Amino acid sequence: LQRIAKTYADNLKDDPNIEFVEFSLDRDEKRALDWAKAHDVKFPITNPTSFKNSESIDLPVFSFPHLFIVRADGVILEDGHPASTFTVAKLRDLKSGRLMPPGRNPDIKDGPNEAVVDGHTWSFTVQNGEAKIELRRPKMLGGLCAVSPSLAGDITIPSVLGGVKVTGIGRSAFKGCGELKSVTIPPSIWDIDGWPFHGCNKLESVTIQSDVIRISEGCLSCCAGLKQINVGTENRVYASLDGLLYTKDMDELVQCPAGLTSVDIQKDVTSIGNYAFNGCQQLTVVTLPPHTKSIGVCAFRQCTGLKTITVPSDVRYIGGCAFSGCEGLTTVVMQGDCPSSPNDVFVNCANLKSIHVPASSKSWAGMKEWLGIPLVFDAE
């Protein structure tokens, strides 16, 4: 997409041979919007389907997965599918609003499918010529996994199944693959749904390649043995450092592997993402960066080993159930003003008897408890 944008950005508007640019949003709207947000793409045109080259062309189309450049004589110059580069094709070859990308198997229909790779049967769903690995047939392994027999050891997820490019991993796809040690996600995959490796407690490392642009919240949590998340350096949405997953700008901590016993969070982080430390039961202390502004929903949920947490003075928001189930938590120190929070931040924290707050902060003045927990006012 970036290559196409760069190619046409300077030339398309003034090219007299270009009649219109057309794109469709039929695959996954969120994918396009995520990509656009990550790349600062603006949308000056409201839901356009096509426009003449004489109209505004601030390149909104280059954030979308299906793009056609069509000449006035009806010749398609290129289809902007991320995996495809087409030579000149006649307009009459355009079927149902898109060209068939190279390598697509025309015999594979949309809907549930199966393919055998190296003796393993993979269950996947095809939509618009792209495959998503997911459990579609509950009978397979009693509904435990999208692959039969279950995977073990070090694996690389196939980039093609049944002649169809694999672009997504569905929810709980590998649940029950308890003998997995490491997983490499190929460049073809851009979308990873919730908890695909749930219960894979021997999984130690996950490698994410350059094309992944959406990782569902808490996607890699609840893997008790996970110690390393690695992201390709060319990825434009995510990055990794010391095994932790961040957004590319290092502003948000997205995921901490549950198998770590200590963490060193990048100092410029301002946001702890939803489910970022979910299920990290071996952590006893976490030091939040000084400029942290928000702690997401269920960020430290079920961190049963966590004993103390200091919330920096810049924090203005703590999400629901952020520390729920932290049974070992005994000390919470608030360094700043009272943040915006729902009532269930510390639910099921049986050993948390009080919260320390600064006596100098007017926002705490007159309060005896917060979220049902007694306050202790500390002088600076």
C-alpha cells in the first residue's frame, strides 16, 4: 500500500490519461482504518466510491485494500491489493469489483474450508479470496484447536492454505496446542484475533512479521510460559523491546509476556494498554514510567504475584478491572490527583486494605475512601 501510494502520489492528479480511481471496503473496514490511522492518512472525501481526476485527490484511497487505477480507455493499470501487482488488463476482466490476485485458487469458495499441510489438517474460513485460520468445526479435537493433530515444538504458520493466502488468525485458533514452543507468524498475516494461543503454557516465543497491523487486545496473554515477543523491524504499527510488545512509536505498552518475572518498561511509554499484563502471575513489582497517563481495562488483571504498585502523578485514567484478581496486592501508592475510574478497578483484591494518596492534592481532600478502599494521606 505504501509502495502504491508513493508511486502515484506525485503523478496521479495531473495525469490526463487517468479517468477515475475506485476502491472497495468489502474485506474489513477496520483494517483500512487501522492502517490509515497508523500512517496519518486523511479522509477529505466522505465514503467515495470513485472520483474524477479533476476532483480533490488527497489520496484517501491508498489506505484501502482494493484499489483500481483505470484509464479513460477502460484499461486497468493496477490493482492495489497488498499481495498483487498486475500488468495491463481489460476492464471486461474485472469480476465482481476486483481482479483475481495471482495464486488464488478459483476452486476454493468463500466459507469454511480445510487443507492438509505436512500431515496436519488446518481449518480456515475464506472470505473474498483470503483465508483466516479459525475453528469452524467444533468436532475437530473436541473443539480444542483449528489444527488436527495439534501442533507441537517450533512452528511457522503457513502463508497459504488450499491455494489461498492466509491473512488472519481467529480467536482461540490454537487453543489446546499445549506442546507449542515457538511460533513464527508469516508476512502474509495482517490480523490476529483474540487469544489464539490461550492455554499454550509451554509457548516461549512468538515472532511477528512486518505486515501485521492489528493485534487484538490481550491477544498474547494467558500463555504462562511466554517470555519473548519479537516484531520485525519493518513493521509500521508495532515494535518490540526486551521481549515486550509496543506500538511503533513506543508510546503504548501493548503486551507483556506472562512468563516474565521482571520487566523494564520503556521510559517514554504514556499508556499501559488494555490487558497488557493480564495473567502475568510471576511479577511481584512493576515500575510504571513517570509520564504514564492511562492504565487500560484489565491491564493487570490476575497478576496474583503483584504485591505493590505505584501510580505516577500524570495518570488521569484507570480502566475497569485494571487490578482485578490481584490477590497478593497489599500496597497501592497514588502519586497524583484522583484519576477517572469505574468502581471495579480493585475488585477481588482481598489483601488490599488501604490506598496511599498525597495529602497535598486537593482532589483527594475530604475523601475517606476510594473505590470502597480506605485512604491513607501521606505528607510529602
